[in-house]
Amino acid sequence: MPTPVGPIDSSKTPRYAGIASFARLPRLEEVASADVVVAGVPFDTGVSFRPGARFGPSHVREASRLLRPYHPALDVSPFEIAQVADAGDIAVNPFDIGAAIETIQEAALDLTADDTRLVTIGGDHTISLPLLRAAAGRHGPVALVHFDAHLDTWDTYFGAEYTHGTPFRRAVEEGIVDTEALSHVGTRGPLYGKRDLEDDRRFGFGILTAADVYHQGVVEVVERLRERIAGRPVYVSIDIDVLDPAHAPGTGTPEAGGITSRELLEILRGFRGLDIVGADIVEVAPAYDHADITGIAASHVAYDLVSLLALRHEERPDD
């Protein structure tokens, strides 16, 4: 195996200089092949409240300039054990949600050829549906861990079936997720009615609310999630609004009472050894951010996901 091409050396080139790729990694066209790719999807046509997530990928890349190549919590140098590259942005139609979904699915299938794993930066949560379609196309129906303030299993908005609030209902209907291994984490806030929860349970989701994370603690939450998803291919979808607005103000549908960035990162680190086949981080809307708080949180979340996928390159997934 050739030695991976790593990020730009920040002791020789200042972090604030040059074109921003994720963690200052090489672009995909600069390497022969990649084990893990990071791609952006600048799309927010599916939002129901504050727009602006189309600018999320560039914001997260800028915030990622400060990331360093060794991850002490996981004891791994991810860019040394796997070739990680930035694939740039998937250019999608901003006026036609159906066309955009088709483009994202095709691009994700292309980027995940040869067992390459994909971490996607959105964009709004609409993009998770085509990403799940691509993951299921490669691995069969996948287990899903969905971090979000909201369920995102609603049926329609204004008659539209494809929005940022409906991707996981569509995923269940299409049979691309494993209905025995579906979990929401961090949900909270008012709903349209009790039926929202009843529908969600009918689809097969288990729920660990933000209050559950607070009262039960990270260790127990990780144990419960691993019991539900271990031994399956796992897709991780993270809406940055799972974090409390104090930790992620730059998002389109904020809700009070969320989890902390520390709790989110520690839960993700508890997924070491699982067969994670893909992941996304969505709903970063920089127009509402302050001092890059949200961008920094999202860049660290992406770094942890990349590190887990790099470790998967070396470690055998749980049986």
C-alpha cells in the first residue's frame, strides 16, 4: 500500500493560507485513490424555516483549517493509516429537488466505488435520502443512527414528499434502512401531535432524547446504541441542530435544550469498531453563526467520523 498523502504541513504553510480543503487534505484528483472521501453538497432547497445551509460546506472547510493530524482520544493518526481526500462539492440543481436528489445519489455511488467510504457535509437534511439510497445500493439496508433535534419522519410539507423533514420516512418506505436498527439521538422540543411519535415507533425507530443523554450519560447511551446496531452496516446522519443553540447557533431550525458538542463527540467515539459505511453532517447555516462556533463544532464532528472510518481500514468491525 502506498504511503498516504497527508494534509499540508502547517509548520511550513500557515493555516490561514491557501485554498480551503477539509483539514487541508489533498483534493481527490491529487491522489491515485482514496479510502475515505469528504464531499460537500451545497443544497438547501428543502428547508422549512431559515435557509442558508447551502453555504455549509465552505464554512465547515474554513473552520477545519485548525484540525491537526493526530486524534488523541482515539489514539490514531487517521491521515497516516488511510488515504483521505476532499472530493469538493457535488453540484446540484437548486431549483428542482427531484433532480438534485438524483444527482446526489449518482455522485455518492461514484465516490463510493472500490469500498471507498464517504463523509458528506451539507446542505440541508434532504440530502440524506439519496445518500442512504447509495449506501443501501452498496451494502443492502443499513442501520441508521440519526442525531437531530427533530424526527425528520414527517410525511409531507405543503404536499411535498421530499424535504429536510421527511427523508427518513421515505427511507423506511423504500426499504433502504434496517427497521430493526433505527435510532434517533438528541430529539427534543414541541411536535405537531402525539401521532408523530406513534408513526415514528411504527417505522421502527428507537428514541434517545436530549434529556436521556443528560440523565443516562454518554456511556449508557453508547451501550444502548451499540446493542441496537452492532453487526450491521451503519450509516450515521448528524443534523448539527442536535447540539444546543449555545453550541451551534448557525442552523436553520434551532431548538433549546440540546446536547453539548462534548457529548456528541464522546458518543461518536463510542462507535469505534462498528462497520460505519457512510455519514453526513448537515444543516450548518453560517449566516446565523457567531465566531464560527457552529463551523468549528461541525468540523470536529467530521474529523471524528473520518477518524472512525480510517480506523475501520485497520480494525475488523464487531461481529
